[in-house]
Amino acid sequence: MATVLQVVLLVLSIFSNAFATTIDDIDGTYRDSEAETRSLRDEWSSSIIWIEEGRSFVAKLDTLGYPLYIMDKSTAPVLEKESADYYFSTEQTSAVLLNFTLSSDSQTLFLNHQPILPLADNSIPPRIEAYQVPANTSVSRIQDLISYGLLRGWFYGMTIGCRYLGLHYDRLVWADPAAGPYHNHVPTLKFRIMGLVPSAGGDDKILDMANQQVLHVTLADQKHGSSNAPDRSYLITDVKLKSYEDSYPYTSGPTPNNETYVDNCNAKSWRCPDKDIHGEGAPWYRYIWRHKFDRYGRVGSFRYQLLKNWSEVSEFFNDAWLIWLISFASALVAGALAYGTYRFVKFYLRFHAQRTGRIMLAAEQDRLLDGDKDGDEEAGVGDHSGRKGNGDGRGQSEADLPPSYDACMKPLPPSPRTSIDEAGQSEDHSEPNLIVLDEQGDEDDFQPLQSNAGTA
């Protein structure tokens, strides 16, 4: 009995040691994971600095995985766009400064001077840039930079110690005004940086989504009206920094950055909208990669190509509007001169034709009147050269003219009567037949008179 009891105790002791080792291992693994998570969270040094309560604040948002760049001040150029080769990277962690400010009418939230809620154009998301600072920059140092005017755009385009970076960002808004209207409007903006690129030129850097924090900014309409009311007035009521796991509790989380970075838009789609949005319609885009958008909207879409081509045509006419105006005026003047010349030539031809017709009609009338002038010409008035004018300057011979009345009244020559005289020559002794026209113009026949010589 004692032997059996000892064996049982021995077995229990062996199993207890095994279970103890297993629990210790599990507890050690959990502690290691928790320590790694805590170390990751401990690296986050993001902070919120209020400039004006409820209206403006600056967020220092960490960009873990992106190096801090330092400028070589001794040889750097003045213009920021020429300074790409004068920065060198370090091993130090970095952050960016984001200035959120309400507009003067309290209806629009601006991020680094760009409208972020609501958007100015839902088809063209804003291109946002930010200054890079060390991740361990203190609040007092940030306040000094604010007082120097760094976030007011005073040094825009100039080379300074803080490098200017372009942001690839994830913008998701709960109760976005573009999808409204909403009553008693309380929208919440979730802003996450997906990648960075130097604004002066350089390669894109895609950040690890798990290492980035999400900035939550909540607004509230103080008049509790509609989201599209013209008198709406917002205040910033809450600002928080959360992990991406805690930022999207009702979804599987955002699409990984390396997937949304790929550009697969083509002209078959009007806008090529993103899919990870609360609903259909505006806003159409959530993942704003800088290479996918420009001032015409989503690169590659049919809408983009249409607007870009139209803008190029408009710019062509805008640049050469003076030349086009001069050309148009010259064309008008040339057209007017051509039309005036055509009308003048047409009028001259018509006038010349009418004048020629009048001359020909006058000439025809003169030719018909030439017959009434023949008597005068026979009396010695007119042409004495043996040719008479016909009114148009051309002469005619007397043989061509018809006989006059006086010529017709002349007596005919005597009829011939043949006889042989003493010399052997024949002589005509016939009496002439006279034809006399009476007063009515009829012919009267007269018998020839008997010669006294023949009677004898």
C-alpha cells in the first residue's frame, strides 16, 4: 500500500513539474510579446499642442520607419526645389508637424493650409506637405517653431533645416458632409500617413501600417443643424491618437499600403473610386497616393483625360489670345475688303453693260434717222466726197443707196430705131415712150407723137 502511494506521488510530482515548465514558458512568451508591444508603443512620442482651444492645434505625428534627414547648411542652395542632393539620412526617428485649423467662418477644417473636411473638390483630394522634425522634439521647441512662422508658410519654397515632405495619406471620415446631409452634424476625421516622399524630388517610402498611429479629429456643429446648412459653425471637440487596430473596430482594417500603392486605373472608369469607404458616392477616394492624383483628379480615369485635354486646349488659347485676336480682326478686315472689292467689280460690270446698251441703242436710233437726212445730203449738205455717212461714222457709196424720188421722175431715154444712113451706119429714129406719173402716183401711157419729117 505504501509502495503504491509512493508511485502515485512520484507520478504527480513529475506531471506537476511538466505543467509548471509549460506555464512558465507560455507566461514568458506572453511577457516577451507584451514587452515588444510596450517597446513599440514607447517609441511613439506623438503629441498634441493646442494653439487656440477648439479652433487650432498642431500634431507631432511620428513616422516610424522613415529616417530623419539633416541638411548640409554650408553648401545648400537657397531654393528648396534645388536642395534634394543636400540632405543626408540618419538613424534617428522622425515625425512631421500637422497644423489643423478651422477657417474664419468655422465651416472648414484645414490641414497645413489645405481643406481636409469637407474637401473643396471630392474628385481632387488635396496634396499635403509637412515639415519633418526629430521624433523627440519637445513641446517647447515646437512652440518656438510655431512662433517663428514655420507653419504659416513664411518659408515655403526656401531651404531650411526642416525637410519638406509630401504625404501619402489615408483619409476616412465618419459622417462625411459629402455623403450627407446629416442633422446635428458631428463628423470624425481619421487621418493616417501611409508613406512619404521629399517634395523636392526623391523616391517614395511606404510605411509599415502597424507602426503608425491614426489621428482622430472630431468636429461638432454648434448650431446643431444640417451638414449643408449655410450657417453651420464647427468647433474641434476632441483629438486623439490611436493605433490602427483601435481606429477601425467595425471593419477588417484598411487595405495594406503595398496593395493600395499599385495604380490600376484606366479610361474604362469615369473616376476609378476606392472601395474601402462607408458607402457609395462621394467622397470617392480614401487612399491618397501622390502619384495617383494631380490637379485634374484621378490619373488614368476617363474624367481625368477629358479634363486634361480640355485644359491644354484652353491654355493654348489663353496663352495666344492676343495673337488670335489680331488674327481674327485681320481676317474680318480682309473679308470686308474682299467683299467690298467683289461688290465694286459687280457694280462696275453692271454699269458698263448698261452704258454699252445705251450706246448701242443710241447708235441704232441714229442709223434709222439717216434716211431722213438723205435729201439734205443730196442738196449739198453733208459729205461731198461721194460717200455718205450712216450715223455711226462709216461711209457708203452712192451706188449702194436706194434711188430718190427725183431720180424716179426723170424721163426715160428714147427707144432705139435702127436705119442705115448714107455712110452705112444704122440710126435709131424711134420716138421715146414717155411714162408720166400723175398726181396720185399712177402711170399714164402716152402715145408717141408722129414726126413731121416722116410725113414728108
